[in-house]
Amino acid sequence: MTWFDDTFIDPDKRREAIALINEKGQDHLKYAGGDHGFGLFMLAIDYACRKRLGVSCFDLADYCYRDAYDDGLTPVQTLKLALAAEF
């Protein structure tokens, strides 16, 4: 299971999450190839990265975000791994 599947089990919460990515995460959704779950995952990573470092996760070195998502990691776990790979 992915982070999205684990986090948004409730159908109402899932619809709210999809509405959020449609409204605020068009770039992330495009990066995710239209996959709402992965797009929201990337939006969460990007938000945390901007909050902690003041830059987008897309400003970091390339990282296999999709693999982390498919492996069921959370956005926070994934950001920590991406930052560890960066520095």
C-alpha cells in the first residue's frame, strides 16, 4: 500500500485530498503524471522542504521519489532520505 492509500482510507478524506491537489498542486500533479496520490505525496514533500530549507524539493539533487512512494514511505521519511542523499 502507498502512503496515500494508508492515509486517506475514508472516502470523504480522500475526496478532500484530491480536491486539494487539484487546487494547489497542479505542478506536482503534472510531475506525478496525473496520479493524485503521488501528486499529493510530492506536494507534502515540497511543503516540508520549503518550510525546513526555504527551497523546493525540486531544487535538490534527483531522488527516486516514486520508488519511496511505491514502497509505502511517508513524505517526511522520504524527505529525510532525499536530504541525506543530498548532503
